[in-house]
Amino acid sequence: MARKIIIDTDPGVDDAMAIFFALRSPELDVIGLTTVFGNVHTDLATTNALRLLEIAGRTDIPVAKGADDPLAGPFKGPVPFVHGDDGQGNANLPAPRSRPIDQPAAAFIVEQIMAAPGEITLVPIGPLTNIALALRLEPRIAQHVKEVVLMGGNALCPGNATPAAEANIHNDPEAADVVFGAGWPVTMVGLDVTHQVNMTPEHLARYAASDDPLAQHIARIIPHYRAYFERANPGMRGIYVHDSSAIAYVIDPTLFETRQWPLRVETQGVSRGKTWPAVGTGAEQLPAAWRNRPPVNVCVGVDAERLIALEAGRLT
Ligand code: RIB
Ligand code: CA
């Protein structure tokens, strides 16, 4: 029985790879996409989600538009220098023919989880605003979700949006702190592992060489994204695999090494958005901010080559 998942996404070049990876994995049944700001504004994220499902021939999958802004203030703005003005590497795709459903993302997430207790896995691969809003709408989803597997955070390593913080968490730290404290089974697939998963030009060449329409789309949107990584990380070749790493975890968690720690998110000052696990402090002196917080399953190691091969095997 394929595992039902909802992907909450801000497509986004790596989001597109992750969505295609999930659609081509028989272990998974994508029952919906919900959209959020981050790489682009939410309207464009929604348009891109619709476009991706059309390319994949899966317009049967509903797309529900989510929040336009974070919980605590206006959206800081997109990152065209990473994902392109269109969020798809400036591939300038035609407008989608399909439309999103009328139901907002948070309501869609609540309705699906409450209708199938214990069956739905949430896979957020953008800022966590919609997930926090769904918890606010119906707190019982914390008891009825099967699992939450999110791409975001940086437990023991520097950030990427700032020296302190990873982009998805930095875009809505207040929402992230709610999500990590909700007491549901949550796995954090953060930079601790995604910065170990480097798809090289040789890996990427497999997508360009494939006549699969999904691989062809990936090959078309990668160059702009790759150029950003190679500018931002002198000496680097290729890209980091962020969002697909969360999909890989859902398919095969044995790819990862994990630790369980209570975790807080910084919401103030220069480190706003940093995820702080309760590591390195003895239980007797653990401050109240971490005490009584539920443990988060934090990924700290990954078999990168096996993950890259798994995704390429599905998409090329
Ligand atoms: O830090 C990487 C994350 O931020 C990925 O989800 C990428 O798509 C961006 O949203
Ligand atoms: Ca993303």
C-alpha cells in the first residue's frame, strides 16, 4: 500500500525535483500539493505547482494555495538569484491550464488528516507557515498525522539564508517553533545532511541525457540554480540536494543517521531562524525553553551516493 503524502512546497527548482521524485516513486501516493511563499511569492508557487503536475500528467492531484506571508510579519521576498524570476530557472514555461482548488492549504491539510487518521504524512519543503496554521485550525492533527518529514533547519552546522539560519526556517521562525513543539512525530532533514548531498555535473548529465519529460524539465531548470551554488560556494561543482532529501527519507529512512533532541527556533536578533537542538547540555541544567519539549528526529548523517542514485533511478 503506497504511503499517502501531502507536499507543502514553494517551487522552486529543487522543489520541482522533489515533487517529480515523489510522483515517480511507487512507495508514495501524492494526494495533494499545498503552496507557500519562500523561493517565490505564493501565487507563483501555486502556478508552478500546477505547471509541474501538468508536465507529469497528474492534474488529478489537487493544489491548494497557502499563506502569502509568515505568521509574524510580511514576506521578505523571493530569491530570483537562486531559483529564477519564474521560480523554475527562468525556463519561462507556458501558463498552466489547470487551477487550484478553492480550499486554502491549511484547511486542506486538516481535512485530509482528520479524514484518514494515522495515514497521512506531511512533507513540508518550504517555510512552515501552512503547517502552523493547520495546527492552529485543528490541534488534533498532531495526534492523527502519521508523520511530518520536513526539509529545513540546521542543527549542528551554519545556515544558508544567513550565517545562522536555513532558508525555510528563516522565512518563518515562529511557525517552525510551533511545528517542532507540537508533539507529533517530526523528522528534520536539514542542512546537516543536505549539504552532504552534492549532485555533481556528472550526476546531472544523466537528467540531460534522458528523454523522460520529467528529467528534461529538470535538465532545463538546473543551469540557473547550479550557477548560484557554484558562485556561492567557490570550488563547488553542481548543486546541493535539499528538498529531494526529504522525499528520500520518506521512501527509505535507512539512508540517514538520526538523533532525537528537543529543539527550539531562535526568533530574535542576528540568529533569527537558527534551530537549536538540546545537545551538549546536561539534563539537570537544561533551560526551561527546552525542558518539556517533545524530541525531534534530527538527521545528522546520510548515504549521499545512495540517495542520489535512488532519485536518478526514478527520474532518468
Ligand atoms: O534551504 C533550502 C530550502 O530553501 C529548500 O526547500 C529550497 O527550495 C528553499 O525553499
Ligand atoms: Ca523548497
